[in-house]
Amino acid sequence: MKLKNITLFDIETSALSDAELDKVKPQFQAPANYKDVAKIAANIAEQEKEWKENAALSPITGRVLAFGYGSSDFALMSDEDENALLDDIWILINHNLSISTKVVGFNICSFDLPFLIKRSWSLGVTVPRIVGGWSGRYWTWNEDIIDLRLVWQMGDRQAHGSLDDISKFFGGAGKTCSGKDFAALWQTDREKAVTYLKTDLALSKLLYERMFRN
């Protein structure tokens, strides 16, 4: 499988605005055995802080911030208008799948694609049918979509291994920072954020080359 016949991709996300988060914020409650008013308040505050810190990881509380793609020379899409960004992403993915180009990424069937689809559902953006669909019991993906994490697991869903771990196993340098910090980095150091995203794509490329060398 030649590298020119694949398109690697990776998304980065951020939390929604505070106003949008307020609309979906759950009612936090301290454990029933907490009686002290100060301890109850502190516990609730800690729960809310943790919820906000992880908001970017859920399509309910997060949005797509950037989309990296390519087979060798990686490019990046971003747009303040998430609807427009999602439209552009689906156009690219639809085009690649339509010409039987493999769409490849790490953990894309568990995170990236479901996140893209659910944000699209929320915003009324059309998801190309070619990506996959509900089969009556399971969600099935297009056969030209390759999730490198699933390849690594070889059917064992308990098998561990992050992109950082596996890339180091294959002799790579590993990730440069955590995806959890991407949104803040995007605001403070755009060049470093772009480098981070392209590094993740390069690591996915390394995995693909080693797993599919034959």
C-alpha cells in the first residue's frame, strides 16, 4: 500500500465558550456524607473545574478547532465558523473515499470521526454517507478508513498503547506535548500549535509505514 494512496488526518478540539458551556453544565453535587458547607462548596468547585478542563474531549462541550491532513507534506484547516470548517473537512474526506484513497489516523474511529459526526449533527452539517452508518446494531465504517490504534490492538480491545508510546516503540521521538493543552497553545503560540499537530501526523505516518510496509 503506497503512501501516495493514503490521506492521514487528525483533529484538535477546544472547549465551547463559557456561555455555551453554561447551557449544558450539569448540576454538580458533593457526596452525601459531606456535611460541612465549606467542604461541599470546595468539592463542587473542584468537580466543575475538572469538567471544564475536559470539555474539549466531548462533542457536547467541545468544538473542532483544527484539522490536519496529508500524506507527506501536511496541511491544516481552521475556521472560527465551525460549520464552514466541518463542511470543508467532509468535502476532503468524501473526495478521498470516493477515489478509494485510504483515510488513516490514530484512534479516529473512537474519537476523531465520532466527534466530527456529532458536531455535524448538532450544527446541521451534512455527513457524507460514504463515511459509514448505522447497520441496525452497530456503526460500520467505510472499508477504506484505517484506524491505526485498532490495527495495533489486533482485536484485543484491552491492548494498551498511546500514539506517543507506539511511535517510540517504532523508534520515533514521540509527541511534543499533550492534546489537552492544544487550545491554549493555539491562542498563545500558533506556530508551536501547528507544529504539534503536524508532529502527530508524522507519528501516525511512521506507524502506518511500519504496520503496512508490505
